[in-house]
Amino acid sequence: MMYPAIRTTASVIAALTVVIPSLAFAELQSEMSAHVVTVAADGTEQYASALTVEPGQVIEYRIRHRNTFGNAVGGVAIVGPVPDQAVVDPATLATSSPATLEVRGELDPDQPGEEWSTLPAQRIVVLDDGSRLIEEARPEHFTAIRWTLANPLQTQEQVTNTYRVRVK
């Protein structure tokens, strides 16, 4: 089955969130792109715009932000969603600026909605007999990734965040 990447990418872009002071939001230039990753015969990776995606393909998301505000912007948190039909590869979570990395998922059945956690994330599983088991959350449990920048983003500074998913 092929998925239209435009719809997938559009939903990802629509869900992309940058949390910063509201005044600076208009001055933060943001761009998100999706690329199908293939490996050539010589072992080098090649990238093509993800117009459509198929099960088994690897998609790399690239999120870039540039501060065009006249001052440094602190408290920047960048959120990239994981599409429903994909599983994130935690080994590919990267940023060009020091940041705290967290993942979101249904980790605690006693809390409404999803929770954020640093890696390795743990989740509580309620067994059939009502007992509870704490286990390490797996990539298929993650619905989003968040990088909270450790330092203010300086004027004209750019940060790039990347991650890869495998289409189910």
C-alpha cells in the first residue's frame, strides 16, 4: 500500500510545534521537509523528496529554525510528530544545538492523554489480572519527539533537528 506523502507530510507539518515566547514566534523562520532515504550500491545514502511513501521505506524529517528576531530567544522547544503509520528510529534523533530530548507516548494509564519522558522511557502496562508491569517503552509507542534547547537561540542562529521513521 502506498501512502500519499503529501498528506502524511502535511499532517506532520501541521502538527509541528515550536514553543517559544509569543512575540518572537513571528520572527522564527521554520521549515520542515521529508525525504525518502535509500542506499546506493556503493553504500552511500541518497535522498529524494517524499512525494509518496511505501511500507518499509525510511523517511528522514528535517526541521530547521532560524532566529530572525532582533534578540536572542530562550525557552525554545521543537516538537516533531511521528505519523501513525510509522515507527521512529531513536538512534537517528539529532540536533545541531545542545538540547534535552524527550519522547511522547501513552506511558501511564492512570494519566489522561500522553506523557513526555526522556530516554530510556518507561511505561506502565496493566496485565489481565490487574497487576502492573513497568517496562521500557519501545519506539512504536512514541507519537512525537521534543527537543528543548539548552541555550537561547541567538539572532540569525539556526538550529536543525532530524529524525527518521520507517513506514509500517
